[in-house]
Amino acid sequence: MGLRTTYLGKAEIQELLGTNSFGMWRLPRQHGDFPEPETDIYYGPFDVKPDGPVWDAHDVYRWAARTPEFQHRGAVLLRPLPGQRQPGRFLGHQDTAHGPATDWHTSLGVIRMLHTSESHAAAAMAADLANERNREIVTVCSLYGDLNPVTGPALVAADTAQPRIEYEASWARIVKLTGQPLPWWPDHLRRFEVTRRWQPGSPAVIAEVPATPREKTLRRAAANSAFSPAALAALTNMADDMRNDRVQNVVWDIETYGDHIATPGRLVIAATHDTRNHPIPLVKDDALLRQGWEEITRSTEPDAVEALDIALGRRPKLLPFGRFTQIPVTDHPVVERWTRRLALCDPTAGHATLAEGKTVDAFFTDPLTDMPVVHTKDDDENHARWLFYAPLSLPADRGELASIVLYGPVWITTTDGFVHPAPCIPGEHLWWGNAGGELPRELSHVVNILLDDLGARITLHDYWNSAPDGLTALFNEDHKQGTELTRAALLHARMTPRGRRR
């Protein structure tokens, strides 16, 4: 999160500082530290470029706060503190449109603390108060999403007199104004039903960490009796893992903001998590979890679609397929050999995740690898495409690798007459060519495995050290699309030492 950048022209600075055009002319002559006009400004395509010079409002506002002549016009929380000041007092909680807030009466006026790290929340709240003509609250602070180990959590402030100008404020300075440590809530517990239970001097409130929509989706699916025990275990385990992560985030927040501040008298932890049943024990049997997710992938239940979409982003290695791939519908022989064996089918959750947002013509399954395949329609905006997941392995005991074809994705032909998309794990992509970076070495690793065992389950563990240099050199060449490399060529390359290939 960053401070909003606002620019002021001459007339706006005159209004801010309460001076006239002659006074504006005198400012840089009387005050050598008056900010210089901005010279390097990015204007968007719809921005209106002002006539004449402009100044960074943040710089001018800070300058005014430290300049005796203009202190009363500068940033409220950057002005010198009053010499004689009474201890502040807590005025209570407010549930605002920008998040839960606490109000504090101080010798500068009422300060509103917004307990949120949403960008520009302080400025939005200050603007609301200015529109309401609220004369009591002089400034609004919100969390800046960072921590100074000496002064406390970072704050961004916006004054109700100048709500569009944001500036950084000091937690420690507000503590001096209030005369007591300020409350702080972990991110997941910044909810009004939690914050309102705190009062100065009270112990930390024990609160439940709320579930995310994704966790709720998984738990709803886990209540579906149509799923087997293995599928229910997979769904529940992922939901429990999410729950553990969120509670652990609260633990880390409290450790960071509570235990690591040099002067803890400046901050009190206002709420903590419920430690009962934490952490939730998780299933360690990945084979069982994979069995459950394989069932979910093949399910036609709506709950399965939503759950699978979550798993794709969180634990794709538990799923029965590899990388998402798409290619144009083409009459290239290697693609035609593959598509001829695809079997029409009704859509499953696996098909639904492939087809999301697409106009679908038909759903298929590869009968040899069980991979879902989708054929999209050819419309005015998009040409027809094949969408599929790469398999994690090829059928075992079905011959040997006969060749690879470099056309779009990498294709494997076998000695028993079949063609397959090359197996690949989620999140990776096999490629070739001099501009491929590490991808040709990954392809070298995969081909090296398949030359010895066509049905091996692919991993890229330690691929950097295990990929043969000769194969890597072969795949680093800029082959034309459609190039076929025979088994003999691959075996020869594998035996070629580094630097010997021509």
C-alpha cells in the first residue's frame, strides 16, 4: 500500500496556506526549504494537465507543519505537540463504512483510529466527516500494513480539513496524545463484533477466527452425502488446512506486533484467537487424499466443481492431472492421431474447470489416460481450441517411447502406435528452443525418464542435475514447429557429452 499522490497548483497552495499571490511569490524567497515544483509527473491518458507548475501536496503539507508561520495549516499529527496537554480519553467504538474505529479525545482534538489496512481508507473516512461538517474529529488514521519496531505499527493519516492529502503518522505520537497504549487487533479479528468488546484496561478478547468463503465452500461440499469417505476426507482436510493457516497467521501477527515492539507500553493486543482445537490434526496419507480428489474430479456434483477449482489453486499436486494446456483445432497429423481416439462424454468437475468462461462444443475423455478434454466452439471472437490437462504419466506396459513431436505442446509417440501429450506436473511447461530458459532442461529430464520407463510418474525433482547435457543441448536448438525426433536421435543425444553436439 502506498500514499496517494496529490498535486497542488499555485491557487490551491494559496488556499491551503491562507496566503495571496504575492505571499505565494515570497514563499521560496523567505523559506529556503519550501518544496520545489514537481518536474517528473506521470499523467494518465484521461488526466487533465494543469496550467503552470504543480507541487506534491504531501510535501507542502508536511513543510507547513514544521514551519512556525504555517503550523496551524499543516498536517495535524506532524505539528509540534502542545507543551501543556491533558491525558486523552477513550470515547468509544464506531462501526463505519470503512471498518471498525475507535475515537480518542486529545489536546489536538478527536482522533479517529480506523482499524483497517485498506488503501486510502483514512482519506475516504476524513472526506465523509468533512462532508458531514464534523468539527470534533480533526484527523483519521488507518493502518499502513507495516511495523516500525521502535514506534509501533505504521499509520497513514488524513485530516478532515484536507481529506485528500495523505501523510504518514507515528503511532508513538498518538500514544503521547492519548496518554495510554493503543489497542491493536490482528488482521483476521478486525471485525466490529470483536473490536467493540474491548475497553481500556481489559484483557485481550478471545475471538473465533472467521472462515473464508473458500473454507465454507469446502465444508459445504464435505457435508454432501454423495461423496465417498475418501472424497469427504480430502475435502475436510483441505478445509482444516485453511483453518490452521488462518489461525497461525493470527499467532504470527500477535508475535510480531506484540512481542517484537521495543516499547510494548505503546500497544496492547486487544484480541486473540481461540486456542482450543488448534492446530487441527491433518491427514498425512497423500495416497488417500489423491484417491479422494480423483473421485471429486470425476464427479458431476456442483459441489465438486467449486471444490476442485479451490484445489487447483491450493494443492494441485494432489489432483490426478498435470498442467492445463490449450491448442488450436488443427489438422496436423500428430493432433489428429490423438483426437481420433477421444471419447465423447458428459461433463465432470474436471471438464468444468477446463471450460470455465468458454463456449463449449463438446466434452471428451482420453480413454488411455482418463484426462478430461474440452472442444470449444469457433465463434466471432475466438477460434475453436482443444483444452486439456497433461497427464502425470502414460499407460504402462504399452511399448516404448518411439519419438517426440515438437508441435505446440510436446507430443510422445509410442511403439504400439499411440500418441500422447507429454506428461507434465501442474504449474510447469515443457518447451524447447534457445529462448526457453530452463524449460529445455526440464524437457530433457522428462524425456530421459520416458526413454527408460514409458509409464513412469513424472516429477521434476532435481531435474537440473539429472537432465542429460546432450538432450538439453538438443532441445536448446531452435527446431521448427512439427519437428519429430526419433528414439534413435534421442538416445544418441543422451550419450553425447557436453560440448560435443553439432
